Amino acid sequence: MVQFHEVLAEVGDLGRFQIRLVVLLLVPSFLSAFSMFAQPFMVLDEAHHCSVAWVKNYTSVLNATDPLSLAVPLDAAGNPDSCLMFRPPPDNASLEDILSHRFNETQPCEAGWDYPEHRPPSLTNEFDLVCDRKYLKKTSQSVFMAGLLLGALIFGPVCDWVGRKVTILVQLLLMAVTGLATAFAPSFELYTVLYFAGATAVAGFPFSSATLLTEWVGPSRRTQAVVWTQCAFAIGQMVLAGLAYGVRNWRLFQIAGTTPVFLLVFYAWALPESAQWLLIRGKVEEAKQLIQKAASVNKRNLSPELLNQLAPEKTAHSGNALDLFRQPQLRKMTLILFSVWFVDSLVYFGLSLQVGDFGLDIYLTQLIFGAVEVPARYSSIFLMQNLGRKWSQLGTLILGGIMCIIIIFIPADLPVVVTVLAVVGKFATASGFSISYVYSAELFPTIIRQTGMGLVAIFSRIGGIITPLVSLLEEYHRAIPMVIYGSLPIGAGLICILLPETRGQTLKDTIEDLENWSHPRSLKPAPSENRTEATQKSSRSGVNTVSNTYF
């Protein structure tokens, strides 16, 4: 009997077959950036004032007087107020009474709002997301984050049930259909429903694609392959800035960003299934055919004797969620990781969704935000290899929090300084997010790793749901959101001191192994060898579904 990782070693860690797979998965990852971050460009603030049709009856007899001043009061800056209007005069009111502002009692807008002429349609001006409806912008973003949570919960089991390939195809179809349908939504309520449905697919794809990648790419190149897909997502954010700049009509923008997903219909034939999943499901002959195809593409020779020894793989018994809280050491680690993942998501999306609030041009800021993620993802590998997991996690969290705190004290008339600080914070947070994946997978014992990773992912999504609601607190004071985005990661970073270091350590198989956790003797182990040993150890233990979390 041979195990799959032994056969994969003969096929090759990263041959032409795996490179083709990586390229196939790079494209959806690139396109998913639109679904994740396009909405802030559709809900930009616009000048507006109450719609006052009655004043048009007097425009013919008013010469020097601005008709709008008769119907809308001026704000402190001398501009028409955005959300108030004078109460309309009675039908029998004389022009003299109106000009003397006799009817100057104010009230909220009652007939909608008017916007500057020749403005392209946006979610803001088409669905009146202003004044007492302005909160709907942030609410819809929270609904989107709730969709991300639901998608993570649904597509995890589905991926194990129907296979990696079918799951990815369903996700791409859902992403394309809901994305295109969103462009034709006649109401903001329907838009929000479709936005939520699309989020489920966007959330599920990274997990499904990472699973498929890690089950085909060998241990020595597994981390790099997953980082490549994350970099494709970052490049997608950069292209998003250019697309948003060139297409200002929100419906055309939505169509342009989602239609390319339909071009991936050939994935139904081009995308391979996971041979390891086929073995788990007992489909040995299908797995053998796929492995032979991979070896052929990689120009590697596989002996028939080796293939004949392949047998259905079995999974070991897994623990349940309660096991995470029974042993003191594991309970402490679990609670700390909950806070780390919650804060990771809160600050990452907090900075990303406020891309238009830092004072510089929103399109330029988005371009910079996307560009900075590429080195951020790669830097996480360097940091973990040289500083260790614990200090890398601690440092990135604290650095991101400090940047948010400093932003509070920078005057609004220094947008360049604010944007630079936000970019450094985004760099630290993106790098910290990648570190969290690796560190958490190494901390949880094999017997309960999948359960632990699932729970921390849930807390991450909860952080994303809360993010837009935190942004609403700026209505009370502009500094409140940044105080939260700054203080929480600093606190989460400091408690990471209580976590053990995992660099140079083999993975723990059971909860009892945590009792004998020892620190690594060498400060500079060979990281690639450790990852290889850890991954193979996990495979030997029979837990085949955890590889998607270990990158």
C-alpha cells in the first residue's frame, strides 16, 4: 500500500500539470477582486439637495433671485442644505410672502433629492442613498459580509461532499449569474439580496481553490502556489481601480466586472478534480487515470506497480468544537486565535472599504492598496522564516494598529500623509492575514485542526460583518472607527505573547501532545523542510482535508 503523497512525489511537486492548474485558478482569483471591493465606487458621496418642484412655478418671475434659495436653506458653508427644505407655502401664498421668507419653517425632504445634471447613474443617486437613507450603504456591506460567512459555512462541507471541481464550477456560475443580475436590479432591496447571494460564492472560492491547489502541488512549492493566487487577487484590485475610473455608470461597471466570469465556461473540461478526493471517496480507477495524466503532462514515468498499490484513503477520527475548550493550553490558544482572526478581518476590511475616506483620489488609493498587497503577501513568508510565527503575527498586528491610531491625529488637509499611513496599515494587515493561516494551522492538533480552522474563519467573517457598522460610528465622531481599528489589533497582538512558537516544530497530532510542547532549539530551521515534514505528517495521520488550511 502507498499513500497519495508518495505518488505525488513521483508526479512532481510543481510540473507543467500543476502550473496549468495554478494559472486556471489565478483567473477567478483575479476576477473575484471586483465582487469584493467594487461597491465603494458605486456609492461615492455626491452633491444633492431636496427636490422642490413647486419653486419652478416662480422661475419665470424671478430675475436675480435664485429660486432654490426660496425652497432650501443654506448650510454653514453657504451651500444648499443636503437634507432639509423649507416647508412648501400654501397654494394661495403671494410671491411677496415667499420672497420675505415668511414660510421658512424647515422639514426633511419629502419628494426625493436632486443631483447635479449629467452625473452618471450610481447607487447613490439612483436609489437615493443619502440623508436618512445613507446608512443603507454600510448596511449593504454588512449584508455582503454575512454572505461571506454563509458561503464559508456552506461550501466547506459541499467541497468535501461533491468534490473540488464541481464546487468551484458552481461557485463561478453563481458569481457570474448573481453579478450580472445585480446590474439590472430595479430596487436597492433586490440589489442587496443579489449582493448577498454573490458573496456566498466569493467566500467559498478561495477555500475550494486552495484545497484543490494544495492537494495537487507538492509540499516544497505549496506555500508559493497559494501566495500566487493571493497576488492575483491583489492585481485584480489594481485593475479594479482603472475599470472604476473608466466606467462611471454603475450598471455598466457591474456588467464589465462580472461578464468575464462567463468566459470560464471551458473550466468544465479544463479543470481537473483532486485525485486525493477521489481516493477518499473510493474512486480509485478515476484517481489513477488522473494521476497518469498528470505524470504524462509533467513528462514523468510512473511505474504500474506503484499505481496498483493505491487504495482508498481513510480519514482519522476528528474531534469536535468542545474539545477546543477542554484542555487549558488548547483553550487559551483557541481564544487568542479567535481574537486574532476577528481583528485581522475587522482592520483589513475597515481600511479597504474606507478607500475613499483618506483624502486622496479614491482611484489612486485603490491602485496603491492593490499594489501593496503583492509584497505584503510575500513578506509574510520572509517574516515567518526569520522572526518565527509568533513575533511575525504580533508585529504585523501592532504595526497595523499603530498606523490607524496615528491617522487620528493627522489633520484632514494632509491627505498624502493619511494615505501613506493607511497603506502601511494595509500592508501590515494583509501580511498578518497570511501569517494567521499558517500559524493557526500549526497550532491546532491534527485531530481537531479542521474544526479549529473552521471556527476561526467564522470569527473572521463576524469581524467583516461588524466592520461597516463600526464605520457608521463616525457620525458621532470621526475618530471613533480608527480608535477601534487601532486599539483592537494592538491588544490582540500583545496577547499573542502567550502563544507558543511553532517554527521548527512538528505538528501536534493529538490534544495530549500539547502538554509536552517544547520550544525549537534552532532559531533558523529550514522552513521548506519543516513545511514538507508537517504536511507529510498530516497526510500520514490520515487527515486529508486539512491541507487547504496549511499554507
